[in-house]
Amino acid sequence: MSKVYVFNSHGGPEGQELIDRPAPEPGLGELGVQVHAAGVNPIDWKLRSGEVSHDQEFPVAMGQEVAGVVTAVGDGVDGFAVGDEILGLAAPGHGGFAEHTIVRATDAVVKPEEVSFADAATIPVAATAAYDGTHQIDLEVGQTLLILGVGGGVGLMAAQIGKVHEFTVIGTASESKREIVESTGATFVAYGDGVASRLREIAPEGVDLILDLVGGDALRDVADLARAPGRIISAADATTATELGGSALIHNEEAMGKITDVIKYELVDPHVSARFPLDRAGEAIAAVESGHATGKVIVEVIAV
Ligand SMILES: NC(=O)c1ccc[n+]([C@@H]2O[C@H](COP(=O)([O-])OP(=O)(O)OC[C@H]3O[C@@H](n4cnc5c(N)ncnc54)[C@H](OP(=O)(O)O)[C@@H]3O)[C@@H](O)[C@H]2O)c1
């Protein structure tokens, strides 16, 4: 048997539990993977709460992004072999907070030796979103990127990608994150009352792109800073971004491989700030569900 963390009903975390199941077997185009680490993301609790819909039956396996070792290769897979270290998206229904899972070969890339399993587990969802959000609209050297929610999993990586491209990066976060935000080279601005005027002081001409990782009023309050409404991208709140003339984050299928290389060359640090063993996955999810995580929280299934 093999352990997996699931939710049994929509609502609060009381519906979550660690259960046993037979280790899943890969089908056509799939890899069987022994999970070493899995990244925690807001989507994990949003699926459990019912805020984001899904078509799976209870119990629903939790966790979307994993790094691990290939234990079995399904028919029709080229380019992967048993023993390969990979990172990728857990296939729907199989979950990442698990001892074993399934990853579609098309959703996997080989993990570079230089990248730890912990860091690799932040790539398929969070780092990839950071890459997508900083490449969807081309900015030039010196142009200004404003990141709302810069202190979280996606934000710290997006800020570092922005600095690699020599953009001027400004980020909003709570005061507790000032130091870590400034360590990326970004200019820190505290959110809350008066945030728009604080930003206007730093960027009197406005900004070339707003990458929103918070949504709602946090986006509405500062949207006027965008030099054009189309210069708003949101990973958190497509509805508000679209209302304001911007757009939702669009996923580029090359992004996961590209950001893996960037992390391999140590140009971006995923900032894993907290690690929990599989039997404490609930605490890992709660840390992200608090809405105030710093960098990435991971579930470390096999501790190093
Ligand atoms: N579409 C996709 O593919 C995709 C992929 C990944 C993530 N996302 C979405 O992107 C969003 C961010 O994800 P994440 O993984 O980075 O989340 P996260 O790690 O939970 O970080 C969220 C950050 O926002 C900060 N924050 C909260 N309220 C804020 C406000 N009013 N202004 C500025 N910062 C605020 C929080 O800390 P402080 O309040 O302490 O500063 C926290 O650091 C989520 O909505 C997630 O679902 C989408």
C-alpha cells in the first residue's frame, strides 16, 4: 500500500486525511513516480474548499506539483526511463502529497542533478507561473514590473526573473517580508491603506506591467498605475483583471523546461521556507491557506 493525502468533502481542513491506497500504475503516456517532495499551492485548498471546481470523486488526492524518481514507464512514453529523477504535475486524480503518484510524460521534465528535490518540487506550478507571468508580455531592460503579492511562492520567483531580465521590479507585501523581498533586488512597498500613492511616489510615470498574485481590491486599488489597461496580468483573479482590461495568466508549454534551466543555473532561488513530512501535510496546506506564506512551502515525502 502507498500513502496519499486526500480530502473527503468540500469545506474546511477537517475533511482532509492521510489514507492508504495501492500504488498507482502508469497508463498510456504516463510515468509512475516515487515522490520525494511536493510543492504546496493555493489551488490545493481552493479545490478542497470548493472555490475551484473539479470533476473528481471523493476522496480527492491533494497536491499538484512533485519531484521524484520514475519507478515505472507506461506504454507510448519516449525520453524517460525507470530511475530518472523528474519533476512534473501530478496527473488528475493521483495527487502529489503521496508516496507514489502518476505524472504524464508530457507534464514532466528531467530534474537536473544540481537542483534538489525540494527546489524541483516548486517548479511545475509556482516557478512555471512566475515564468509565464514575466514572459506573457515582453518588457524591455529598465521597464517597470509591479508584482502584487511578491512575498509568496510565485512572487519571489517572479521578482528574481524580473531582475535577471534587468527590469525595474517593485513588489507589494506585508512589512514582515521587507528583507526577503529586498534580497531579490526588488523595491519593497507595504500594501494596505495608501498603497497606490506609495507606489506612485516610486513610479510617478506608472508601471509597464502589473503581475497580480492577490486579486480583488488589492488589484483594483493599484490598477491605474498600469500605463495601459492591457498591461495587467493576474494569476489570482482572472475576473477582476479582465474587468480592468487586463488578462488572466496564460500558460506556455515551454515554460516548465525553461524555468528549470534558470533554477539549475542558480539565477532564481525558489525560497523553500518551510518543509513538512507527509503525515503533517495538513499543516503545510494550512500555512499556505493562511494567505501569508513566505516563499514556498513543501511536503517532504522523503527527507534528505
Ligand atoms: N494560474 C496558475 O497557473 C497559478 C499558478 C500558481 C499560483 N496561482 C495563483 O497565484 C496566486 C499566488 O500564488 P502563490 O503560490 O504565490 O501564493 P502564496 O505563496 O500563498 O503567496 C501569496 C502572498 O500574497 C501576500 N498577500 C496577501 N494579501 C496581500 C495583499 N493585499 N497585497 C500584497 N500581498 C498580499 C501574502 O503574504 P503577506 O500578506 O504576508 O505579504 C503571500 O506572501 C494565488 O491566487 C494562486 O492560486 C495561479
